[in-house]
Amino acid sequence: MNPYELLLIITPDYDESEAEALTNQVKGIIENGGTLLKVDPWGKKRLAYPIRKRSEGYYVLYIFESVPSFVAELNQSLRVIETILRYMVVGYEDDINKLKAELTAKAGQTTPDSNDGSEDTTTSE
């Protein structure tokens, strides 16, 4: 399995919840044919040049592993979704093992305890 990056630009005509729904739809497509490692929503950004008369878009970066033949299927699936302004799938060039180690370490961290001093702020009468 090879690592890949998918950068997606979604039309800004929808609110955050609809953009998140499309993000989850693409996430499902990737999980059907590969292993999704990371989803990084960048939010609404200004485009370098107008695309379909729009000057902004929601950017989302996906990092995943799959067999090379799945990339063609992914391209075909993304091509038919009208709310996607642009997308690009490229090979992941950074150290994939380092990314996996970071994600594992982040998943291994527990949420902070409530004993962080915040409970001392209550006053007793």
C-alpha cells in the first residue's frame, strides 16, 4: 500500500455543516478502498484565482494509504460530485512512519484530568 495526499476544495456556497457532510462523504469513499490516516480541514480560504466565478473555497487535506489502482477509482468518484471545485491526489512524500507514530502518540494521550487546578476556583461559603 502506498501513501497519498488528497487536497480538496469545496464550494463555499454551503454552510459549515454541509461542508462537513461532504468531508465525511469523501472520508467514506477513501475508507472503502484504503486506510485513512488523517483528515485536516483547513477551513475557508481565498483561492489563488477564480474557479467557476468563486474566489473562496473550503480546503480539506486527506492523508491515506491504498493500492495504486484505487486512485483511479477515487478520481472517478470525486469527478461526479458537483460541490467539489478542485481536487488533487499526489503521492505522500514525507516519512509515513513518522506520521503514523505521531498519530499513534496523539491517540494514546488521554484527555486532561479534572485535577488541573480548575476545581480550586470554587468558593465555599
